[in-house]
Amino acid sequence: MNRHCTTTPASSVLLEARGLTKNYGSFRAVHGVDFDIPDNCFVTILGPSGCGKTTILRMIGGFESVTDGSLVLQGQPLMGVMPYERPINTVFQNYALFPHLKVADNVAFGLNLRKLPRDEVRRRVDKALETVKMESLAGRYPSQLSGGQQQRVALARAFVNEPKLLLLDEPLGALDLKMRRHMQVELKDLQQRLAMSFLYVTHDQEEAFALSDVIIVMNGGRIEQAACPEEIYHAPVNAYVADFIGGANLVRGNVASVDAAAGTAVIETVLGKVEAACSPKVAVNEPACLCIRAEDTQPVGAPETRSMAFRATVTHVVFQGSVKMVEVEVAGQRIVARLSHDVPAEPGDSLDLAVPSHRLRVVHGTPPEGGGAL
């Protein structure tokens, strides 16, 4: 997957958002956020309901006013520019296809509004439908299409106008799991073939990982972290990101020391005292947690696991197909491990587990309520 746009020179930045703020009366939905969208990049805003992600998308599209801050697209301010005057198109979750128009006419709608020559409209519509593999269904009505086919038509209608930026507001949310995963592959392939920037909004972590070059994690109207998926997963900046992305085990502890030059910290927890890589805000006398991923917690004696070892009592076992999720407890702390079915584990059993030191991370903050449990 393309990961070129996590750090990009200013000349390749498509959209700049600075101090972007949105108030609804006395309620502040977006708190002065800063971010860039590079050229030819798939950027996802990821967060729970009510975090402000869709509000940001709507401000960029011109469907919501901006309370404060600025939006600049290729050097041109967007403030005061009407939605239809912006070189930006949006794909919504409900597709918003015209039921009385055939597929080709739906795709041609925006081109006809611009009064382009008929031959030009036909050429661009044919190319767009070919791109989304819908040319054979050009004469059908939306009601005669499946959900996935309607999604392809909505995408074709959006990019046929050749926008600089394509906004996608949870467009796969109405599809079943199999179709959603298939469309994820098609979406990413489409973005790369069009060489166009996509800004995608979702609450689905797996979807964000599958699609994105850059993920912007939001919480309560603020950006917690913006980075490539690998960095978001393996180097979360705080307890919120660690918990929201993949549901890491978060063990409260006391930071004994920090080596800023090495980027490590020594933390004391109920599992013992350990030195591990740490996020930038970790400091002595500040709240911190030891972050442990379920897949990194393995039986003692497994390859590369002998590092931080502990004995725990199994409390729950959940079958998940190729693996099982095992919740254990040690000194009142719950830990979830993703184990092979070969590992015997039943409620009440004692289990010796270990985590490689290079897989541990100390993060700033405290665990969210309900984190780290099945």
C-alpha cells in the first residue's frame, strides 16, 4: 500500500486546515484543529460518533459554515466559496442517486449542469463507468442495482467532474461485511488509479487501516494523532489512541524515569518493572499506562516471548475462528491475549504469559472506562 504521504513537502500539500473550529451555539464541536491533506493521498478521519469527523468533512465541502480558522486548497482560500464552486465532490452513505435517472444519466448529471458538449459528456461518462466496471449497466435504474453497484455509480458521478478532492462520508456503512471488504479494495485501487486525494470518514478501525495512507484519530472534537496506520497502531501517542485502535491492554503504572534521548521510560506496574519505548508526553509524576497488544501476549516458551513474564488466572475464553481471545486476571488487572487453539486455557486455569520488550510501549494518560476487557 502507498504510504508516501505521511510527511510531505509543502509543495505537495493539497488542502491546509489551520485552527479549524465549529460551534453550534455554546457547544464547540471542533476545537481549532490543524491538518494537511497531501496530493494523491488517501486520508481517513477516524473516531467515534460525535467526535467531529463528519462536521470537518462538511466544512471542507462547504455544507457547514466555519466558526473560526481557515481552509486553503492549493493556495486558494475556501472561506465564502459556495459548495458548487469548490473543486470538491462528496459521496454520501445513502448514495443520493436520482431514482428516475438511468445509471449513465446519474453520472452525467453534474457534467450536464456545466453545459459541457454532448460528445465530451458521453466520453467522460463512458470512461467513468468503465473505471468502476459498470459500463454494461449504464441503462439500468438505481432500483435495479445492488448496494455495491449503487456505490460504484455514486463514486463515478463524484469523480467524473475531475475534482481536486473527493470526500467520502462513511460510504460503505450500509453494505454487508463481505461487500464492504470488497469495496474497500476497489476504493483504494480507484484512488491510486485516479491519482486523486480522498478524504474518508469512518468509525471503523479495520476499514481505516485497509484504506489509508494517513489516519487522523479524533476524540471530542480534537485530533489525538495523525500518522500512517503502522505508526498509529504500533506507536500510539496516548492511552485513548492505544485503546481505540485495536483495543490494547492498558496497565496503569508509575513512571520511575524517562530517557528522552532514547525515547524510553521505566514504568512500575502490577506486572512488574519494565523499560520500554514511550510516547513523547510520558513524564515522571504524570498518568501513564503500559500498552500491551493482545497478539503480543503469548505463553512462556513461545518464540520471542521471554521478556516480561507473569502468571495469571483465566477468567473468560471467546472463540474467534482461527484464534481464541483469552481474558486473564493478575493482581486485579485484566489482560486479553489472542492465543492459538493449541494453547489449553479454560476459566479458572493458571497461565504463564510473556510479552517481548520491543512490543511494549508506555503511553501518556489513563485507560478509558471499559478498556482492555472482552
